[in-house]
Amino acid sequence: MRLTPAVQLLGLGSYVAVCIAGGTVGGYFLDKAFDTGKILTLSGLALGLLAAFYGGYRMLMDTIADIQRWNDDAAKKKQS
């Protein structure tokens, strides 16, 4: 059984937040470890944004497909 669209969208928001925050925090700590200024923080942020957009797009398309399937199933049940 698949999750409801509301739960899937909550998961999407959490995923985006973790990607962006994780990339930024990871870059920050690498900057401190290697004393590189802010370049690794910005690189981590960029990688986090890329991962968030890519993964978010895939999750959103999956959610939209599930909604379409549920609407199709409801229409079939209504016709029966």
C-alpha cells in the first residue's frame, strides 16, 4: 500500500530540507577542517541544491502518478 499524497509531500519537504542543510553543514565542517574559507560551504550548498531538485522532481512525479492512479481507480469504481 502506497502512502497518501499528503504524507508523500511531507516526505518530499523533509528530503529537500535535509539535502540542502546536509550539504551546507558538511561543507562548513570541511571548510573548518581544511581552512579553505567558504568555498566548500558554497560547494556543499550547491551539491545539496542539485540533489534536492533532482530527488524532489523524481518524488513529485511519483506522487503525481499515484494521484492519477487513485483518480482512475475512483472513476472505475464509480462507473461500476
